[in-house]
Amino acid sequence: MYRVLLLDDEPNILRALRRCLTAISPQRLDGDPLEIDAFSSPTDALRSCEEATFDLILTDYRMPRMDGVEFLTRVIPLQPDAPRVIISGFADRDAIIAAINDAQLTRFIEKPWDDGALQEAVVTILTRGKVQAVQAFARSAASERERQRLEEECPGITTIDRDPDGGIWLDLDEVKD
């Protein structure tokens, strides 16, 4: 299951986003359905981020109490691995740059959005994260196999002795020609 957080101060926009995203077939998401949590209050959305893990966070840019960049910037420590998307009718160059830099944005989508394009973006973001996790696991497993092979070939080769200050200790008396 993929969990998505939606944040927009306009209830009609939230309903439209929910309708659009729930139309994504689970088959497009490796058989996993979407669970959507929708919020009109950034404070409530932040509270939810403290309690649950999200696979995608999608927020409006312009909101009265807290804009999307500020919200996403506050989300980063709570959900560091969640991709962050801003969707906005306000597409000022400086706002986009701030969103990318400050909120570590994955994508900026303009309103009005095309349902098909939004769905494709969500599917790509969610499934890419799963593929990257599988690839990272495969890389770590391959590294562990190589470490074990080296250790079998030359016992102790993968062990590092350190000084109290963290420096690497080399015992030159043990080095053989």
C-alpha cells in the first residue's frame, strides 16, 4: 500500500485531487492500492506526519496560514524520504526555485493539472522509490558478499583498528613482504 498526503486549503481542490488519484489502478502501482489522507490545514497535516509515514506528500503552494514551501520544509525532518510535490496555479520563477531548493522538491505541477499527467507523475514517483529501494538492497547484498569473499581469502582484511581519536591504526610489525 502506498500512503499519500494531500494538502490544499480549498476543499474542492482536495476532492478533485482525491478523485484523480483514486482513479489510478493498483496494477499501475505493482498491485498496491493508494491510501490518501487529505488535509485543508497545514498544522493538521504536520501532526499527521509525526504519527504516520507517507510515500508521497503533495501540497498546494499558496495557502493562508503557511505556504507549501514552508510546510514541506517543516516536513523534511519528519518525513526525510518522502518525495515532495507542489501543485499550484501560481508559477512564479522565484517560487519554483525556492520550492526546489528549500523544500527539496521532487516535482512542481501547475494548476489546472491534466488528470492523466498527474496520475502518471504519481505512479512514476511512487514506483521509482520502490525500484530504488530494491536496487539499494541488491547493491548492499552484493557488497556484503564481496566483503565475505575478501575476509575468507585474507582473514582480518576487512577489520579496521582505530586510535581513540578515530585515526586508523596500522601495525607495521604485522605487515609481511
